[in-house]
Amino acid sequence: MPHYALIGATGLIGSHVLQELLNQPDSTITVLVRKSIQWQNPRIKEILIDFSDEQSLTNALAGCETVFVAIGTTQKKVKGDMVAYRKVDHDIPIAVAKACVANSIPRILIVSSVGANSRSKNFYLRIKGEVEDTIAAMPIPYISFFQPSLLLGDRQEFRLGEKISQIIYPKIDFLLPARYRSISAAIVAKAMIRASAEPEKGLHRYMYSSMMERN
């Protein structure tokens, strides 16, 4: 029976990943959360976790075969605290990857961003690039980063700027290079699920075109 772990299950992409995993029969899904969620499905095993506790995180992922990381925050949520922002978008994915190494978990799939670059002057893109560089160097047999641009879909929280962009971008997508085109969070999730079942090993990066090909 496949055993998956998901970090970021309540987010825009993570919620779709969770639904895709639930659509697969005979699988166990461990969801790591910082606050308890009242899941209405017996196949979901919730573990409350302090992601800064290395041993607890390692224990929580024991027995998993594939780990999905779709966690992220916003400046609004952390009230402009860039240290707090970094702890979520940078420290948590790297801590999860280290726990994968400790447990010899062979597959990790991570939501990153188009333009991720550890040398970028943009704070967000620099963090995503640092995460990619650090995890890419870890001895995990299969690592994949998914690099969407603007995400389409309904979030639990309201983001005015994103809502406006979701209206405008689909109308001008054809003018943009493929990698910068808007993409549905559901499509990203499906691409992650399909990529997780592929037999090859190594480091992979999925952008707009390659994610669309897997739907």
C-alpha cells in the first residue's frame, strides 16, 4: 500500500494534491500540519508537528515513500516579518528534505516558483532558489521542483492583487513566454501526482509546458 506524506495540505496546490491522493485507492496519506484540521476521511493521518524539531519531523515521516511539499506563506500572513516568512518558505522545505534523507525516502516533490534563483534580488525568488539549490544537493534519488507562475484557483484567504491578476492574465497569456503563463493549481497538482509515479530518478524541474503535458 503506497504511503504518501503531504506538507501544505490546506493551501491552493496542496488541497488539490490531497484530493488527487484520496482518489487513488489503497493508499495511506500522512498530513503534517502546524494546527489541527478536522479531516473527514479515515485515510488521512494527521500529525501535528513543530517543523523546527528535527527528530519529531524525522519520526513523522518514517515509513513514507513519497513526500509532497506545497507549503508557503505571504507577507500579509507574517505581517511583513521577513524572518518569519523565511522560516516557512525556506526552512520548512529544507527540514522536510533532511527528514527524507534520514528516513531514506526516495522521492520528494516540491512546489517552487518560475524564476527561482538564489542570486535574485527579489526576496521571494531568492528564497525559492536557495531552497532548490540546497535540496538538489541532497542524496535523495528523485527530486522534482514545480515552477508555476500565477496560479489560478480559489484560495481560502482573499488576495486582492491575485484576484485581479487572475482576471487579467488569462487574457494576455498568449503574449507571454510559456513559462510565465498562468496555470490552474489543479493542473499543477495533477502534474505532481503523475510525476511521482514515473520510474526515472534524478533531478527534475517542471514549468508550464511540462506540467500541461502531464494533464
